[in-house]
Amino acid sequence: MKISIRYQRLIFAFFMALAMSFFVSFVLVSINFGYNGSFFNNWFKIWSQAFVCAFLGAYFFPIQINKIMNKIKFTENN
């Protein structure tokens, strides 16, 4: 599969948001609601909302975080 490099950031953000929202929402729904008859309905509703937020965050936050990281001088010695 070949995709233009200009879509790399968008595709990375999509998969990062998918994985993180899936994992975090599953754990939090498990903790807060437990495993019952409505678990998958609760989880899917919360996951779909979490994915939208995670995608926006995964797309926009790295730009600002990289700017901050570029201002920090890292050294090997403490």
C-alpha cells in the first residue's frame, strides 16, 4: 500500500487515537461499571466519544509538545 507522505501525520494520529482511546476507555469502563449486561453498550458509547477527543489531541498536541521539547537542552550528565 502506498500513501502520500503528506498524510503521514493524519494517519499516525488516527491510529494513535484509535489505540489509546480503545485501551483507556475499556479500562475505565471496566473499573467504573464492571462487566455486566450493558458493558459493551456503555463501552462503545464512551469509546466513540473518547476517540474524537483523542484524535484531535493526537493530531494537534504533538506540534506544541515538539516546540516545547526543542527548547529543552538535554544532557547526559545530571
